[in-house]
Amino acid sequence: MRIVFMFFVGAILALFVGFGIHTFYPPPEPPDTALIELKANPTDAEVQQASEAREAYDTAYQAYSRRVSIVSMGGAVILLALSLGLERKNKVMANGILLGGLFTLVYGVARGFVSRDTTTLFITLTIALALVMFLGFRRFRRPQGDDPAPAGPTNQDPLVRG
């Protein structure tokens, strides 16, 4: 039940960040080119106008996606930091928030792909890689003095005793 709860918290947090961004920073409106595209014989000027409108929208949407990628990465960093702060108080909630941060990170990277801005995408992926590596090190490191079990047979092994 704890695992289900962790995934549920993670998914809800990622959706919260995504829909929060969409609510308070809505995407650009697509151009209304349907009438021109449905016309049997549009004029060259109408086709040109529709093409320019679509191109302007694509440029605006790519810029929007770049900004959303940056903002969602900020949200992911906040969630990941919060999960580290709660790690000792409530492990299940901390893991759920960690998953929410990772899902939000994936969302930010996906929006970076949509932006088609390779520089921003590279920076976003660098931050994502650094965060995931840091979290992996922080969460899964062995406490001091915990040596792993020796590799190989021991005297306790029935095959070695004989």
C-alpha cells in the first residue's frame, strides 16, 4: 500500500506543477486558419497569410515550451529539496515527493524537447543529470562502517566445509 501511495503522491505532484504552470501561464493561442484551409480555392495571399500565422504560432509555442521547461525544472528542484528535508521524518511521503520531483523533471525535459532549443535542452538535461546523480548518491549511499558482505565462499558455505 505504501508503494501505491508513493506513486500516487508523485503523480499528483507532477500534475499539480504542470497544471499550475498551464493555469497561471497559459500557452499562446493557435491561429484561426481553418477557414482558409477548408476553402476550395484559397488565394495565394490567403495561403501566405495562413502560413505566416502558423509559423508565428510555432515560434511563440517553442518559446513558451522553453520557459515552461525552465519553470518546471525549478519546481522539480523545490520538490527534490523538500523530499530530502523530509527524508528522516516520513520516509513514505519523502519518497512520494521525490517521485513527484522526478516526474516533474521528466516533464521539464519533455518540454525542452518541444522547444527545439538545443542549448536550453542541454542545460536542462545537465541539471536533470546532476540532480538525479546527487539524489542517487544521497539516498543510496552506505552509512559509515557498513561494509558489504564479502564476495566468495565462506566457512559457513556447505560446499567449502567439506
